[in-house]
Amino acid sequence: LGDLKKISSLQWLCFDTEQRPVAVREACALARTFLLAGRERAAHRALFEALPMDTVARVREGWGGRDPTAPGDPPELLAQYNHVREFVGLRDFLTARDRCARWTDFAAGRPAGDGLHDQGQDFFRRRREMWESEHDALAAEAAEALLGVLQFPGGWLRDEGTDPASRSHRAAELAELRQRFTAGLARDLLRLYSATNQLTNAFALVQVVDSKDLAQEMTRTDLRSFLKDVRLVALRLLEQGASPSEIPPA
């Protein structure tokens, strides 16, 4: 009940368009608190259900076409810009987690048809084809969402510019969220690519981790485990006939 009251209170900030930046800021603050406490469903409500769908667009309209990161602009615009980045990044993260969970659950229900007679085999074949079609669609959606978070422009949950708040309690919470979830996102995408035999994409995740400086958000244990799994992917590629020159460089 406490979480629901906090989430519903955000609606009071939505009646006046000028209060939308505050609504975004407070929704992010609640979502950070919920995620760090392991209450992912509450975070989802705060980011997807409490605010009108046009909230981010209204905040951006308030900038009047200005670039909030440009030198000389009011610092409150830069703060609003970074809150919008955080809002979008958190929503993308929750979307990726949801899509990955849907794919995982669906993949576990692969239909079995051993021992069926001819008529039963025909029925099973049609059922399997339908299952594979939906499975591939769910896998593609999950992979796109996970990769989108890992390749978030400017870095996931990272501020841009010289926002003084970057040394705040908020910045510490953002850093903790990155350290808590980045390795899991990379691991989930590697698992998905491996399970769907997208081995080249799986191996190329090393480049994503390197180009986005994601290794600094992982513990040594997590990074070692990730690289060990990537090594297994490289061995599978070689076993399938790929030459070393065909494997993208790590």
C-alpha cells in the first residue's frame, strides 16, 4: 500500500504542464528506490503507469528547441535533460527485462511430439512451426531491447554535460544500478544469442562491452564469467566450421 500511495502521488504533478519536469524527476527517484530494493513491479508502475504518455514530449517542448547541453543554457535545462535520459533509460531497462523473461518462459515450453502416429505428427509439425515462429519473434524483440540498453547513447544511466548533481546521492544510486544490472544484461543477451545459434552476434558482444566501457560496471567475477562464456561461443563457431579469420575480432 505504501508503494501505491507514493506512485499515485506522482499524478498530482501532472495537472500543470510546467510541473512535468518535476514529475519525471520524482518518478525516476521512486523507480531507483524500488529497483535498489528489489521491487521491480513497483518501479514499472512508477515509470509506465503513473505519468501521462506524453510526459517526456511535454518536457522537451518546454525547452523551446534549445539544446540543454549547450554551454550557456540554464543549468536547470541540463538537469531536466539528464532526468529525461534517466527516465527513458529506466523504462528501456524494464522493457528489456520483461521481454527477456517472456522469451525465457516461452522457450521453456517447446512442444514435444515423440511417439506420435502419422496424423499426430502432422498436427505436431504445424504446432511446432507456430511455436518456432512466435519464439523467433519473442527472441528478436528481447535481443533488440537488451542490446538497446547496453548501447544506450551516451551510456546507460549516465548523465551528460557538467550537471552539478552528478556528485549527488542520485549519481551514487545510478552508479549502483549500473553495477548491479549491467553484467546481467550482457549475460542475458549472450545466453539468448547462444540459445538461438546467433553465435557471431554472441561473440561480437565483447566489442559492445569494450566500446561502451561496460567492463568497468562489472565485478571481476562477472567479467571473468562473461569472457569464459564468450570463449565457449568461439569454440562452437570453430566446431561449426568457421575459420579463425571469420570470427570477428574481440
